[in-house]
Amino acid sequence: MSVVQYFAFAGLPSQPGPRSPSAVPECGLTLRVSGPMKPGVDDENRARVFRSIGVATDDVVACRQVHSRVVRIADRTEAFRGLPEGDGILTANRGVVPTVTVADCMPIWVYDPVAGYFGVLHSGWKGTGILRVACELAADEWGAEAGNVHVILGPHIRSCCYTVDAERADYFRAGFGERCVTLDPEREAEGSRWPYRLSLAEANRDIALKIGIPERNIHDAGVCTSCDPKYGSSRREGQDRFVHMAAFIRVH
């Protein structure tokens, strides 16, 4: 039984840039069967799972996630031993394996074959916009340009299962475009307090396009974690019982 699902970047150039890794990064997400993977809590299980797929645990870096837009640069693993607060990690060091944990929130894998950096972000509704922050940070750190960036919008709770109230719907429409919110007429007729359906995928696609990431470089995994029981899901499993999955990226 597979314990990890892998995803590939779309539209990669055939030749890497002068500072880029010689191989395409490996983007993985541990599945629910792997068990809980929250750093600082499930470290024994994390070590067991990472070892089983050939990832050296000493290379893995993680943050104490707080549903923010804070992105950190991981030049070395030592700085992450104490789990600094943050919700995204970028690196140009092939000896580092950035990770975030998710369970309905969206993992976003990021790769720039020209500047040579890669990373992974944790983007829930509060953190929507972290992709913009990551690209701005990469521009400052490595002179990266958004036009060279490739992203994967990973498995997350999708609009089929993610319903919100008018306040949150208005917030997303104003900040991330009309396409990310739709009114469900049946829920409205029933008098639901959450009659709107929210698409985190459309919100992040809007961000990506506005900052200059080409459409051809955006890959949507198209998976709903709440619908599919092979994924951990806060909505489906319950707030106190859901399985944290680890999204990671590494370059050999």
C-alpha cells in the first residue's frame, strides 16, 4: 500500500538554468494511512515514514504552523530545530527537504528552475496570499522572477465541500476575484448560514496569474481531501481527530 502520493510540475523547460537543480524536484504528500505527521508531536512516526521513502530525517525542516503568511528561508537545517513559526519554507540547498503539514488546507509546491530555489507552502483561508509573499521573498533572496516559477496547487478541501458565510465570501471576492466564490441556490433557499462555496484553488490561481506566473506553469491536482478518505481531512474526520499529512519537496 502506497503511503505517499507524488505530484509533478507542469510546463517545465527541457533545460535547467545555470543555478537550478539538475533534476526535477520530487513533490510528495503522505497519505492518511501513513498516520499523523505533525512536527514536534508525531516525530517518531515522521521519522519512520520518511525513512521508508528514502528521505533522511536530518535533512527535513518544518515550522510551527500558525495559519500565517510567514515564509522562511532554509539555508541550513539547524535553524529549524526549534520549529520557528511560519507556514512556508523555501531553499536553494539540495541538502534540505522543506515540509508543511495539511489536512484540508492547501499545500503549494513551488519551483524555479532558473533561480534554483524550491519549497512548499501551507495555504488555508487565513494564509491565502502566502504564494505572493513567497515569490516576493524569492525575488529579494535570489533575484527570482515570477515568470519562471512553477507551482502545484495540491489536494485540499474544494468548493464541493467548503461552504462559507457571506462575510468570508465577500473577503475572498474582494481580495482574490469573483471566480473563487459561488452562491449555492439550494443552500440559500434552505436558509443556511453558509450558502457560499469557496474555491481555494481559484483564489490561488488568481494570485499566481496576478503576480506573473504563467498559466502553463500552474498545475492543479484537482483533489478534494474532504471527499476522498485516503487523505486527512479536518472537515470529514473532525477537528480533534483528523490526520495531519506532510507535504514535502526534495531534490536529489
